[in-house]
Amino acid sequence: MAVDELDTRILRLLIEQPRTSVREYARILGVARGTLQARLDRLERTGVITGTGPVLSPAALGHPVLAFVHIEVTQGRLDEVGDALAAVPEIVEAFSITGGGDLLTRVMARDNAHLEDVIQRLIQLPGVVRTRTEVALRERVAHRLLPLVEAVGRAASKP
């Protein structure tokens, strides 16, 4: 879906000031509340906006260790293993991938010993052939979408 300059400004506000009311967003942007609400509804309906919940800190929840675990799966068992991963609470994301492995998971752990316990549980899942783990040392670029939103908005406004 193409976003225009107003959509970009709306998305920027949602990212930068997520707890502001629709009425206040409309005032800041200088548009009618109905216009803003229609834009928000369209952005949700088309899947640009996919959620509105709080952003949580795994470290503050007692899980400061972040690891990326690559999982190689027996052919024909990808869906089965993917479903089993959903039952492991320390796995916060999992993706089918190309390259070295079949799945890439993002795992949060209390400490290295806990991470090892999680990996041992993964190895025991039916269909898992092997794993390869990389531990994140420091976050260099936090999860962000605003630069992408702004680039899309700029591209859409070019003739």
C-alpha cells in the first residue's frame, strides 16, 4: 500500500507519541478528527498498522540474554517444528529462512545457563536435526520503523 505525506506524518506521531489521543493527533497535524480516524482505519485495514500494544523490555522482565538460534529441520517437518516452537515461551520470534538452516529464532533467557537449557529443549523436539546459536553482545540499532516509513513516504511523494 502506498502511503502519502499525511500518512507518514500520522505514522511518525504514532511511533513517537503512542499514548496520545486521536483528537490530539488531529490537532497536532492540523486535520479534522474524522479525516485522521479514516486514515487510521485505512492503515489498519490494509495491514500497515498491525498493533497498538506496549513495547516490553525482556531484560526488565528478567531475561537480558538475547540469542539467535538457527534450527535445521528434517525435510517435511518444518510446520511441525514451527508449531512446537510456539510452545517455548523463551522464543519471542521464529522465521523460516533460506541459507544455513531452516528456521531462525530469537530467544530471550535469564542467563547463559538458562539459554543452554532452552537450546537443549529445542534439540529434543521431534524433527530438529541440529541448532547453531549466536549470542547478541550489544544492541547497535534498536528495532525501528520510522526511517523506513519516512523513506516510503518520500518515495511516494516524488513525481
